[in-house]
Amino acid sequence: MTVARTMAVALVGADGAVVEVEADLSKQTPDFHIIGLPDKALGEAVQRVHNACDNSGLPLPRRRLTVNLSPAALPKQGSAFDVAIAIAAVATEMPMDAASVAATAHVGELGLDGRLRPVSGVLPAVLAAARAGITRVVVPHSNVDEARLVDGVDVLGAVNLAEVARWHGADVEVPEQEPVPGRADDSPEGESLDLRDVVGQREAVEAPVVAAAGGHHMLMCGPPGAGKTMLARRLPGILPPLEDRAALTVASMRSLSGEHVARLSRVAPLEAPHHSASVASLIGGGSRGIRPGAIARASEGVLFLDEAGEFPASVLDALRQPLESGSIVIHRTGLTATFPARFQLVLATNPCPCGNYGVRGASCSCPPMAIRRYLGRLSGPLLDRIDIELALTRVSVAPHDAAPTEITTEVARDRVAEARDRAARRLRGTGWRLNSHVSGAWLRQGPFAPTPQARRPLDAALHRGSLTLRGYDRVLRVASTLADLDGAARIELDHVGRALYLKKGLAV
């Protein structure tokens, strides 16, 4: 009895698990079985592998062939196991380097002509293989740039199955074939959006700077044309460049979503789903494999919900748990998938369905019940997790001076970088890096806690019921960021007053 072994990777959410692919020949009625909890697409690999091997000059043995995917209790999904199954099956009878086959992870789908077709999720699969100590991975030719983003792994990009078998020592002729093309890199090149384009909203421009410096969530409410969308879309441009770990996380989410990834982008991502988006499209899921939703794709960046009052309340409330935990966990029968959800939330809404409620010089035609219902979709628990609540008004005077007088993105980016650097020095040794991540207890009782005099307006707001204790801590986080932007050593009364105004519009 001949047994051949190689490796593949099963993706579960953002994580991957190395799967041992065992192929065994037995003297029974010729057949081909795959066991180990395969899904429908993986079960159909039998016919793909059979035809691909025949058309590559690698005929399968004419005996009963059983392929086991271990661990058997782990659900396996998709067609990325095809190459590993084919190599293990052929190695049961054809002379190959058993050590090379066993030490290599194979990721890729097979076409009937034997060519390797690109698959999604190659980057997280190679990351999982590297964490498991595997140093050589075979991927489709179109996925090779994505796989080589992982350091310390020898990546082999194969055009066809015969080429993979030749690498493992098989005596087979490699046909001349064109590689199967992958999707074009449709990632945005970073449209030039500058804060100087936002005119007549000097005070409003400061709020995104504070949000970027501390990683705070923000709500903007104002009539149409006030600049809410312009401000939100310029927030990623003032965030610091992504570090290696964050850039790999962003690229992995794009890969799992089926996008082509050829390079690591250092620009924070911006996800802006339409208000018709469902809960599943926001948090992730799917009937054929669990794919990341907008929350996961916005991780390390910004999730912008424009026209937030038009979103169903159930969709908005689905944000509450990820905002607190920094991750999203999706449960399915026999499977639990975890995705990152460390994002900045930016909400923009009109004050009413027509957008004119409270606007000077404009008449609102919405009945009071419609206004309450519109804003009522933003529930109290969700608003309690928002650090900055910004009210915008329409610009009443058109600018005529050609000279730029407003803050620019470059200046704002430098201010954000300096503030984050001060916060990192203050939080050294705590495990936190941003003010928005600091616990309330540390803010209130730690070595940099504000004095009782500085906390007095907060205590009064808490006593009046204007703030919850969670809101109390969030105001302190914003005050810490304001202190960092001002270069102050600790939170002062002025920082608390400005933070209260940004949170509730309350004056000290």
C-alpha cells in the first residue's frame, strides 16, 4: 500500500490552518474519493483533478484512490485544494521526491487542461503556512506577486500541473502554455483629496484632525452640501502610513474578498457601503464560504456610512459589538470565523429626510414624527460609542480669494503624526498605542489622570445625566488627544471643555 503526503491551507475567516493531504492506493474497485469534510466545490475536485492529470501526462493510478484531508473535523471549502490533491494522488505511484512533496504547501485551482487558476485568499494562506513553519509554497502564476509579500517563504509560481510535478522530481514533459490571467489590480491609486478643498468650515476641519490623531469615531450632522462627505473622504489622507502588520492585514482582507493584490498599500483603506447594504454585507458571511464584510475590509482604516439615517436600525446596531471588541466573530454550524474590526467609524446624516430641519432660511416639510423616526435609527447605545459629534451648517459666503487660507492635508498629517508620537511615548509599556484604545480606569486613575478641577465639568455632566460613564471615558480620551495636539503634558480644563463640546455640544 502506497501513501503520499503533502500540505494545503484551509482558510477560516482571516486565519488559515495547515491541512495535511494524504493519498492512499488500495486494491479495490477503481474509484476516487475525497474525505475530511469537503464542501461541494471541493467534492467536485475529483473530476477536475482527473482530467487535469490526464491532460498533463500524469495519469492517475487505476485503483481505488482515497484522499484524506486532515484534521478531518475542520470544514474545508473552495477549490484551492486541487493542486495538493493532484500532487498527492500522482505521487502514490509516480516516482517523486517524497521529502519535497511532504514539505511543500500547494495552493491553487486546476483547470481541465492542467493549468493552475488563480484563487482568492492566497496571501492569508501563505501567512498561515509561514506561521506553521512551512518554507516553500506553490501557487498559481497569477498569484505569485501576492504570495511573495510574505517574507521568509520560497514561493513557486506554476503555470501548469506538470511544472509542479517536475519541481518534485517527476519525469514528465512540461507543455508550453500561457498562464491563466488573474484579475487586474483594481485598487485605487489614492485620489488626491486635500483638506484645503473644504472651504468655509474651518472649525469643522479640526474635528477630523482630532479624530485621526486619537483614532476616534465621529458623527457629522448637517444639511446637504455642508461638506460632510468631503471631510470623511479626506480622513484617510491625514492618517499615518500603515505599518507592515497593518498593511498585511488590509491586503489579506482584499485578497479574501476576491481582489487582486500585487503590492502592499500604505494608505489607510476607506470603505463606504451604500445605505441599502444588509447586515451580512456589513459584518461578513455568505452561503459559500465566509467572506469579510465592509467592517473587516475597513480594518486599519475608515468605515464611512453616508446618509446614516437611511440605514436600517438593525444594520447600524450591528456595529456596536465590533466597535468595543475590535474584532467580528461570525458563527455558522460547525464553524466560527474571526475577522479584524479595528476601524474608525464616520457617520454622516442629514437632520431630517428632506435635510432642511433647523437650517436658517430653509423650510422643512417633514412632520415631527418623520424627523424623530429618521434620527431614531441612530440608537442611544451606538451614539454612546461615538467620540465626536459634529454639527455642520451650510456655507453662506462663497470664497473669492485664490490664495489657500484653509488647513492643508499635509499640515494636518504632520500634526496627527506628532500627536500620535506623543501618545505613544506616554502609553509606552501599557500595550495601547492610541488614545481611543485606553481603558477608562487608566484615564481616570492612571499617572496622567486629570486633576479634580479639570474633571469638574465632566463630573457635573455625569451627575446631570448628560453623559453615561462610557461617554465620560470617551470624553477623557478625546481630551487626551487634544492635549497631545497642543503638546501639553497632561489634560487641562480647556481640553476637557473642548472635548465636551465635540461630544455633546456642551460648554464648560
